[in-house]
Amino acid sequence: MGPDLGLTSIAESLGLNKATAYRLLSTLERRGFLERSPSDRSYRLGARLFELGAYYQNQINVRHMALLFLAALVDDVHESSFLCIRDSDDALCIERLEAEQGVKIFALRVGDRFPLHTGAAPRVLLAGLDSHEVEGYIKRSGLPGFTSKTITAREDLLKDIQTTLKQGYTLSIEDITPGVAAVGAPILGLQWKDYCIHQCQRSFIQV
């Protein structure tokens, strides 16, 4: 599947009637393998395909564009750095660079995903959504906790979003993994809610 395609084109190319094609496409869309264009409602490949292999990775140009900047960030702060995008109600890690020195962090690997209310990367992405989308996420997710420091109350999450919007970054302190803290910020110049953030992460456990 190449460029965005409409229902009629897909049905004709597969030799299916529109009703059958629509049911199949709807199933793929619900599972994240396809996405709908907001402008003309045509279909395109979805982010879930990233987890199936390098084919989807090669379509995410921002991943390749960001590598030099991630490397510069690692050199500057001497901590591991991560690149994430929003995939439905999750933040999906699509790249990571390790610092040569310091404690190795295994809490976030390429292909890992976390709910949008947990961690620095996901919470920055959540802050980029409009209020209607945020409320929808809260209802769908139920805000489950990972540790005692995970934000699990609606009002607390809304306050955290306002703080993130005001300061332009967010902090995560043990809300996913005990002993691990992170800072996340959006990559400006892209559509904040749809794309990516960079995140440097460190352990503050003495070893």
C-alpha cells in the first residue's frame, strides 16, 4: 500500500465489494495498522506496523532527521536520549541513543509503548492534544497506575498538562519505573500532538 487510497480504489484493486472492503479496513484501522486522513478520509499505513519491522520505520522521516540532534543531546547532557511519537493512546519509542558513561537505562526500548499519562515523553505528547481529546483519553484509559507516583486522578493530570504547556517541558520522577527520572520536551516545528518528543532519562539510584 503506497499513497493514501480511498475505499473505492482499495475495493477495486482487491476485487471486493465496498461493504466487504470497508469491514476489513475498519478492523485494520481499529488495530492501528491503518489510519484515516483527516482531510479526505482516505486510508494510509498506521503506526502499529512499526512493531512488525523496519518497513514502517523507514517511512518515519523524522526518525532519521532527528538522529544528529539526539546524538548532540546525549553529548551535551551525558544521558540516554529517546525519540517518541504518539500512536493512539500510547507513546511509541522509535529511537534511542545510549550515553557512553553512566548507568544504562532499560526502562524504554525501541518499540516499547506507554500510556500517555505516564512518563515524560507520553505526558508531553498528551499536553499537545486539545481538551476534548484529553477528556476522551481519560475516559478510555481510566488512568491506571504503574507506581505510587503515577498520576491517576483527572484533576492532577489536568494540572500537570497546564504546567507542561506553561514551561514547555515535563518531568517524570519514578512514575513508571522506581529509581528513574526523565525530562521530556516537544520537537518544535512539527505538529506537537501527532509527532515526537525527545527525552533524556537517568537513574538516580547510587550503584
